[in-house]
Amino acid sequence: VERASLVGNITDKSGAAMVGVEVTVTNVATNTAQRLVTDDAGAYSAVNLIPGVYTVQASKAGFRNVVFKDY
């Protein structure tokens, strides 16, 4: 079975890690979503994804939401 992972780090404009950011990784074809929260290093990891096209949304109170489509 083929599977994929999507990993990343979220930082602010100064380059500092952002802790506690809610990240939602959604498969465009199936609308299946994984909800994650960044760790102390601002890192997140969505594992065991079926290959496909994904939308990634990051949100945290006090900051604007960021959405990457067709990722």
C-alpha cells in the first residue's frame, strides 16, 4: 500500500517557531481531514496519507489563517 507524509514547520515573520498552531490537512478528492497541532519547534507531521492533492490550513488566535491549496 502506497502512503505519503506531509511535514512542515510554522514560523512567524521573525523566524521564531509558532507553538500550538492548528493545522488541517484535507484530501481534496475525499474531503478526509487530519487535524494536527504544532509542537514546541513549530513542527507538524501528517502521516499515512493516501497519495493525492491536499489543502493545508493553519490557524491560531490572533493571527490570520493561511491556506495552501492543491499541495
